[in-house]
Amino acid sequence: MDELETLRRTSLPFAALLGVEYLSASKERVTAELLVRDELCTRPAVLHGGAIMAFADTLGAAAAVLNLPDGAGTTTLESKTNFLAPAPAGIKVIGETTPVHRGRRTMVWQTRVATADGRLVALVTQTQMVLEKS
């Protein structure tokens, strides 16, 4: 099974609740899209910052999973978000996650969240801890 199928078949209830749709996946890059639905918005009808962060966290964790040694797990240690522009209800945002650092104990991922026309909505950097098999 390739990396994209691995992510699509992994049961992640919160990602499903958000509506995350994976577009591509490899050890070097994960992309996904998210429809900005009313229930994910604040007022005025723009994507809530928490939804942006949750979307990016999901992608960073997914990328980490694809880089883990057999039997290991991962958890988010730290996340920092720069909010740059609104994403109005009714559009899709695209998330692209790439590695900054992939080590034995931690991984750092950067996720760019943008509109389909390329307007940058947020830039998220997160650190994932590698949980060794016990």
C-alpha cells in the first residue's frame, strides 16, 4: 500500500469530522484539502483559527507517521501558527506539509495553508515527538 492509501485508510475520527481529504502523500510532502463549511467558521463567515490549526496539526502528524520506524507512534509537542489572511465559507483551503527536521526523537514540520488561488492563509510549524515502541 502506498503512502496516500495508508493515510486514507487510517481511522482518524477528528480528521473525518473536519473533512480532511488527502490529495498526495510521501515521506517528504503531504497535501490535503478542507472545505470551509459554516460549522468550521467564526463570524464573519471565515474559517476559525482553531480549525486552521487542527487541519495543519492533522497534516503534520500524518507526515510524521509516514516517517516513523515500525512500531513507533507520535504526538504533537509544540505548534506555532501565523494567521495571514481569512478563508471565507464556501471555498477549499489546501494544506501542504514539508519537513524541517526528521530526527530519531523529534520531527519538525511546516504546513502552508492557502486558498486554491494561492493566497496564504496561515503558516504553521509544529514539533512531533517520536514515541518509541514499548
